[in-house]
Amino acid sequence: MEITRLDLPRCQVGEGPVWDEAEQALYYIDILARKVFRWHPESGALRSWDVPDIVGSMALRENGGAIVALGSGIHALDFESGAVEPLALLDPADPEVQLADGKVDRAGRFVFGTSHRAMKEPRGGLWSLGADGKLAQIDGDVFLGNGPCWSPDDRTFYHADSLRHTIYAYDYDIATGAASNRRAFFDSSSWGPIPDGATVDAEGNLWTAICEGGVVLCLSPRGEVLREIAFPTRIPASVMFFGAGLDRLFVPTIDPTFLGREAAPDDGCCFVIDGLGVKGLPEPRYAG
């Protein structure tokens, strides 16, 4: 196994990576810099788009372009023009709530969390954006939503409340998008306070970045720690399998200077972990 720092821009809050098999390109965001990046590993080509608000997550669309989770709701991003237009806004809007991490399920819905901006109340929740452009709330009582992902059979959905140091598992109905029977899956307290971005590999194991803990963990479907990978920075933020074989793990990180803290040399950089011996699953595109 080898961890390599990539020659990519330093992020304030690197998050939300998405690997697109069709393009063989990796997309990711810088939340506070309000940017969406597209990196083509084979050629090294890098492009970025500016968005008008902090961006919690993004996903690619079946018909081109992307959707981005901004402060007021989901917006459409046109890659050609760079235009950002409202698609589905939270109604009523809540200025104390912001959109957070999100991913697309294998039926083409975009499922995302919301978070209390001050992170002092469980005002956030879980939402789903259907292909028809309509929003539906799945769950509530969330401080800081992170790491949505699904088991390979689509029957289990995972989502973390980072401030509760807990990853939850739900029963998931892929036909309807309903999530039920929320239960604690993993308590990260022994490794670090913040279970952040996550993904599930082809074997059904969950990989998660433990922000402020300096580790990437691999968890079994029963919540057991199978692997613990020490990281060059204490603040890895997310994980995503990428590459032609879906066998490389991309890990963006956070630069803590926005919190008034001094950054270590690798904080805010992007990394790849090679030689893990496992493969990820293809990421779907939003069907709307």
C-alpha cells in the first residue's frame, strides 16, 4: 500500500469526490472556495467552475452538466457556460440550515444531508431529490450530515451525523427511496471525532475518512474495523474509489486556517491510496 500526495490545488475544505466511469474523470469540490473541480488522471487535465455559494456536494446528470447542493437548495450547473440555475429549493428556506454531503442512489435519486450552520442544534436532516425534480424529506434530527452511501444490494443506506460521532444504517427501499429503521452502525469516538465522507466497495465494506483523527477506516457490514490506515494529515475529509480499475482511493483533506488554526504541510492537499487490493462500485448519475 502506498499513499501519494497529488499535484492538485490545495483546498480549504476538499470534499464530495465523484468518479465518472464514462469520462474517466474525477470531480470534487472545495466547499468554502465555492468551486467544483474536474481532474482527468490520465492526462492530468484540470478544470474548475465557480458557484455562487458554499457547496455541500455535487453529482453528475444523465443528460449532461451537474447538480450542486448550495445554501438554498439544489442548483443545476452547466459545464459549457458555467451558469448555475435553481433546480429544487428548500421550501420554506431556513437560513440556519445548509446543504451538506450527497450522493446518487442506483435508481438515479440524489440523496443529501442538511446541517445546522452553527452545528449546535439537530436542525438538519436527510433529503431526496427525485428524477421529477421534487424534494422529499427522509429523516430529521441531524447536527451535521455526512457520508451517504449504499450497500451493493441497495438494501442498506449509511449516513453519518458527524457531531454525534456516529455512522447510522437504515433499511433502504430502492424502489421508493424510503429509508427506515435508523440504527447506530459505528461509533468513531475511539479514532476521532468526525466520521466524514464515505463510500462502499464491491465487497460491501464501508470506507470512511475520520476527520481530526488522521485515519481512513474500512468497516465490515457489521460495523467491525477491518483496516486502519494512518494518514499524512489529521483531517482527511472524504474517500472515493477511482481509476480504470476502480481500485485507487482518492482522499481530499481540509486546511484548518479558516478555523484560526495553523495548517500542517499536507493539510488541504489531495491524496491517492494505491495497493489496497479492493475495488469500488460505479457511481450513478442523477436521472433528472
